[in-house]
Amino acid sequence: MNPFNKLAVRVCHENPLLLAGLVSLIDQAPDLDVRAGQDAGDEAPVDVIVADYACALDLLACAPAGPRSPPVVGVTRRGTERGGVDAFN
């Protein structure tokens, strides 16, 4: 990554309040370019996606395999970490 380019982060969450909170929190980092929503009205590539459990599963299911697919970070309130890990693998 070029040190002068910001890291592009897309945040997807079904709960609008949590979406706004995640965007606000992540947007405080000066080297991150945060975009909200699964489809933020642009097709610009992102470097990483932060998503709720359902959105992350949808993105992983339809994402083409390969080095061009951005990593997906799943945010969940599931009772155990194992359930989330199993679903993403």
C-alpha cells in the first residue's frame, strides 16, 4: 500500500445505529477512508470490509475466490467465538 493512500474500509451492518457507530469509530483513524453500507453507491474497490454476521456470510458466499477479494471482518454478538469461526470457514 502506498503510504499516501488511505486504506479503504466498507462497513456493512443491518442495524442503522450500529452502522453509524462503527463508521464513526473507524472514521476517527486518519489513514482510513470509510464507506458505509453494503452498496455505498459506488463500485470503487475496498481494502477491507467490516460487516455484521449476516452481511459477512452473504459477502463471503458471493465473493469470487482469489487475491483480489478484500478480507471480511465479521462483527457478531454470538455467544461463542467458535460458532462465528465455523461459519466463516
